[in-house]
Amino acid sequence: MATEQELQSLFNKLDTDLDGKISINDLFLSPGLSTIISSETNISTPQELLVNYDSDSDGSITFEELKSAVEKADNLT
């Protein structure tokens, strides 16, 4: 389980271009961090994360969308 601060830190590491979004490329380029996200969201692939939580359909995940995925998996402390 992650705290919101830990989740923000993870998000910041994945957001390599600092645009406030995690693209599918960011997820694939960082398999170790993607594994952590998978464990926190109970989602197995970056594509599944995008399909289920990219609420604005822009092809990337914002911090709020990631937080929603972790909350839905009941892994946010």
C-alpha cells in the first residue's frame, strides 16, 4: 500500500518529460516502476491502465487518474 506522497514520488519518477502526465511510453521505458504501479492498482499492463483510467482519453495518465486507480484497488493509505 502506498501513501499519497509515495504515489506522487513514483508518478514524478515516471513523468520523465515533466508534462504532468505518464504516457504509455513512459510506462514501457521504466519496467521496474511499472511493476510497482501494477502491484498498487492490480492492473497487469500499461495498456490496461490507460483503457480503465484515462478518463479524458488523451492517451496518458495524470496523477489524479493514477490516484483513482490506486484508490479503486484499495491500496492508498
